[in-house]
Amino acid sequence: MVITYTTVDPLTHDCADWARHKQRELRGKSALSVRILYVSPKPPYQRLGAYKLPGGLWFSPPFENVWTHHYAVIAGQEVFDECYGNGLSLPAYKLLFREHDLLQFTVLNSVKREHYG
């Protein structure tokens, strides 16, 4: 099997901004708990690594653009981010990260203050 990578960032929005907007949107439509999912590397690791895009292409940022965290939204048992706006189960979402075993997936009430844009 051939694995194809791209260094072109497919996201059009800052993930923290996108997650804050999506959280507000879903809270207005759902009785489910709608929280933020914060993805970060477990110490001593410093990068998230590659992320599988819809269609099977893997996004891997250039080394100089260290990808240190990512925000998504979790509503009930479904996770949403800009690439997967229709939602995936949490186990399926974790598998989108090639090095998922080296990452922490933390549920928060809101985006961390230091990541407000």
C-alpha cells in the first residue's frame, strides 16, 4: 500500500476559532453536552504528526511549522473538526492521527485562553 503525504495545510480556519464557532452552533441545535476536544502530544513528544484527510491523503506539516495542538468539538459521542464536519466516533477520530498512541485527547469546556486568536 502506498501512503501519500502533503505538506499543504487543508484547513482554511484556525482550529481554535473553528472549534469555538462549531461549539456555539451545536449548542444551539442539540441537547447533548458540546465540549472541546484538545489534541496534544504526550511529553516528551512535541508534534502531532501526520493526520489523515478525507480521501486518504495524509497531512504532515513541514518540520519548521511544528503542529503542537489541535482543537475539535465533541458532542455526545461524535467528534467534529473542519475536515470532518459531519462527525466521527471518538475511536475513529483518534485513528486519523498516525501517531495517536503518542497523543493526549483531552475534553475541555472551552478553548484554552492562550489559543484565542
